[in-house]
Amino acid sequence: MSKAHPPELKKFMDKKLSLKLNGGRHVQGILRGFDPFMNLVVDDTIEMAPGGQMNTIGMVRKQYHHAGGS
């Protein structure tokens, strides 16, 4: 069994990101933190809703779920 490697996200700390989430959701915000399990803390988050509407949702913690093969 291979050892999990921590995500290489340090270069994105305190930078604005655009994230596509499960369920087709799209958010933008500033990466403030993460852990080896790909849990993300994103600040100043805005959800980009269908039709061009933008909803401010503030700070969020998003758990990443990998749905891939081996």
C-alpha cells in the first residue's frame, strides 16, 4: 500500500482560486488553509450560480472527496 502524499497547495496559499465542486457548484475565494486529506479553508468565498448570479458565502471549509480508482 502506498503512502499518501500531502497536497502540494502551498504555492496557492493566500491566492484567489476558482474551484469546481461536486454537484456542478463553482466557487471562487482565497485559499487560507488545507490538510493532507484535501480539506480546504477558503475565505471571501463567492458562489458562481447558474445565470451569472454571484452569492457571497464568506469563509467555508470544504472536504474533498476523491471518487477515482486505485
